Amino acid sequence: MADRRETKANHRARALRIVEGLQALYPDAGCALHHSSPLELLVATILSAQCTDERVNRVTPDLFERYPDTRAYAGANRAELEERIRPTGFYRNKASALIGLGQALVEHHRGEVPASMDRLVELPGVGRKTANVVLGTWFGDPAITVDTHVTRLSNRLGLTALKDAVKIEFELRDLLPEKHWTFVSHALILHGRRVCKARKPGCNECGLRAECPFPGT
């Protein structure tokens, strides 16, 4: 187990060993949300709030067919859109976000999804987490997505002691080489779903156990 009283150099070295461990465990880690365009990824990520990716993936095929572009979302019938996305939860708020998103993209971005953090977070329903998903997954810009899994695991692994998602993002950006940012986000999410679960982490079966200070169960 790692020593919590490690030096900054040792902390960085252990972080790199964790990256290597994740690469061995999840060499093909990527975004679990099905999509074929930046708009589809943006919509799916908005729908994934407080909802599993699996459920979102069951909803989006018909949704993407019914609303193929930003203008379709901008002019969507609210009741119909709400009904289509109801299984994802919080469907009224999400419908408002999707309609507002479509309108904003049509009015200010010629119907295209922008490829910058500053412009993405100005859109309805889009925060840093969602923007980082799109930037890292679709546009190929190094980006760290901090969701509940990444927050939990980065704390348990001793990569950070912070709880705020934005602060965690910037601390991980400082700690890890830029080339690993997007991969680490996806891999930590996978590890959180499969092994390091919230209620009962599988410490005895964890491939990162040697580098983790979290107490066993």
C-alpha cells in the first residue's frame, strides 16, 4: 500500500504507475456513450446526468433519428421530447436544456458544436464535465472529465484530497502528463464501475492495489 506521507516526487511517480496500471487493465478504455457526431455525444452526455450510460444508449438511437441536427432540437415539441427522454430521469430539465442547446447552436454557432471549453460551457446544460467529454472524446483535445467515479477513485487512490470536481480536474491536470488525461478519465470511470464501487470496493481483486492507500474491506 502507498504511504500517504509521500513526497511530491514520489506522489507524481506513483500517479504514473497508476496510469500504467490502468493501461494494463483497460487498454481500450473509451467513452461508453454511443454517438457518431459531436452533437450526438453532447446530447448523450447531457442525458447521462443522474442516469446510467446503458440506459442513455437505449434511448438515443430513436432520439437521434427523430432529431438529426441542431435545428431539430431548437424546434422540438417539448411534450414529445420529454416523453422520448423520460427514461433518463429529470426529463423536464433535460428537455429544456436540449431545446435551449439547439437554439443556442443555431443562433450563435451556425448549427455546429464548438470545439473550445469557453464556448461549450456557455451552452444550456453544458458544464465543464460535459465539455471535457466532448473535447477529449470527439475533438481529441486532452481533457480530464471528473464525474462521481473519478472523484471517488482519485480520492481513494490518493491522487487528490479535494472534493470539488473543478479543483480535482486542475489538480489532476497538474499531476498527470497531458497525453494521458482523456484516457485516465475513461479508465477511472471503468474501474469505478467494475471494481472500486462506491458502497463496496473490490480491494482484494483490484489491479491497482499496490499503489492504493485506501483501506481494504
